[in-house]
Amino acid sequence: MHILIIAALAALATVVEGQPLPDVCGAGKMNAMIGKKADAATIAAIRKKSGAKAMRVIRPGQMVTMDYSETRLNVSLDGKGRIKEFGCG
């Protein structure tokens, strides 16, 4: 099990030192949406503006798969249903 985790981390660590990860999922375009209520209209706008191939909304304490997809936009919410952060994965 530990070998699989180490191999997965090594695969993710292929970034040249000092260079940021590419923003393939569009997370960098979404900063203006942080703090907004994650209602259906907001989620639809995020999906359109980001251009992400896939998207998931993650609520506090929600279990999610650990598979990594650089084209998937993760939308993390706080306990009040407001957008806390965006990230690829």
C-alpha cells in the first residue's frame, strides 16, 4: 500500500522546480467566485467559465476519490455552502 502511495506522489512531482503547475482545469480563472453561495446558477457559471472537462463540488466531510485528473475542477465548499477554494484534481 505504501509503495502505491509513494509511486502516485512521485508521478505528481514531475514539475520543474520553481515553475507552477499548469492550470488545465481553469481553477485560476475562478478566484472572483470564492465566497459566493454554491447554488445551481453559480455552479453552472463556474462550469462554463472554467472550461473544465469535469467538475466536482466537495462539501465539508464529504468522501471523494483520490484519483487525480488535471482536467477536473474541484470546488470546495465551507460549512455554509459557500465556495472556499478551487483546485485541479
